Amino acid sequence: MDVTEQRHFQRVPFATGSTVQFRGEGHDAEVVDVCLKGALLKLSEPPTCQRGDTCTVFITLASPDIAIQFEAEVAHLRDQFLGVKLLKIDIDSMIHLRNIVELNTADPEQVRKELSFLYSED
């Protein structure tokens, strides 16, 4: 089965700055795309982490007072690209993430379905 067939959460392009923190050390990154369950990031240099490592992701939004922050697990690595799977997120960050996905998709109703799927996974 193709990876895209396994994916339950649609990705939307969202180019903005971010920081990824591994073991207390921050690395600048650019967000490539996001979904309700993770993100694809492009680091300025190949990461020194491994699949399964945990990290904290900080995504910069328009206002310096507003950001998305979540704990994640490295799902895949390729060159400078890092795919992370969301593990833990606060409610404010989840609301911002949901709004980004809803505003950048052609089917906001699908996002609502994904939210219900997300909560039924636990």
C-alpha cells in the first residue's frame, strides 16, 4: 500500500519559519507543509537525529506573540527534510494548527472529519 493511501490527514502547504529542538539544542527550519498530525520541515543542514527521536517544534506565525508549539517524534528523514509526527500539543496551538489546515484546504469539512478521527485514535 502506498504511503499516501495510508495517510488519514491531508497535508497543506504552509511556508513559514520554525525551530526544532533536539536534546535542548535548537535548529532553524522552514515549514514545508502541515497536517493535524504533524509537519514536514526543511532544516538548513541535515539533522543529526534519528527516526524515533523526540523533539519540540516551534512554528512561527504572523504575530510574534502567536506560535504553534508541539512535542513530536521523528517519523522520517531525507537529506535536509524532516517529517515529524505530533505527540503532544496544547489547546491553543491545536486551534491555530486546525485554522491553518482549514484555511488552506479546499474541503474544510474533511478537516472536521480528521479532527474526529484524531480524537478517536486515543
